[in-house]
Amino acid sequence: MEIERKYLIKNTPDNLSDFPCRIMEQGYLNTDPVIRIRKDNDNYELTYKSKGLMVREEYNLPLTKEAYGHLLSKIDGRLIKKRRYMLPLGEGLTAELDIFEGELAPLILAEVEFPDEDSAFSFIPPDWFGEDVTFSGKYHNSFLSQC
């Protein structure tokens, strides 16, 4: 089960280079249900996500580089490329700050995953977060891949 909130970002912290960064690309084989392939640095995976906005079932399966390459030619829509910075927020929470590249630039989103729905609903975002877009499907990567 994935429980996360998503935010547009007003301005990024000045010290982004101090935080771990992952280079990611992902494409969608299907958007209903969501079936995604992802390259995350040198790791590859296939993901299934159920319907939902803040709470969704999510299953990840490892892929080989070769399997990823084979499936890459079968994606529907654009390949999403982004840099993901991992910024600790305290209380065991981390902001996954996604800076999109290519056609989706200059979009910047942050996702925060929670252990339960109560934590998600009581979360107070830091000042550098902007609008809460958790309940807007138009900021799901699966939707962005189709724009």
C-alpha cells in the first residue's frame, strides 16, 4: 500500500547538491490500470499501481537492463525523465523532490510517503512546498506521460 501526498514546489532549497540524487526515467505500458517501467540509476523495475489518489496498491518487480530496454519500445506516450532528490523532513519522513526534464520542464513536484492515512492527513508541509495537488490526477506521472 502506498500512501502519499504530492505538492507543487514554489522554490527549491538552495543546497540541493547536498542531498542524494537519483537519475530516473519511466514510461507507461498502460495507464488504466497503471503499469510502469522505470530506470532508477542502475536499477530497473516494473510497477503495477491500482486506482486512487492518496492511497493506492503498488507492486514492484525487478527487471533486468535488457528486459527494460525491450519494454521501453512498447511504452504509450512520452518517456518521463527527472532527477529525484531525497530531502529529510524529520519524524522519519522524506520529501522526494522531482525536477522534470525535457518536455515537462520546468515542472517540480514533491511527494511524501506516510505510514498511515492519519499521518498523511495531519502532515504540515514545509514553507518551500506550494499547492497540495494530492487529489488532482493531472499530476500523476501516468497522466503526465500522456499530455
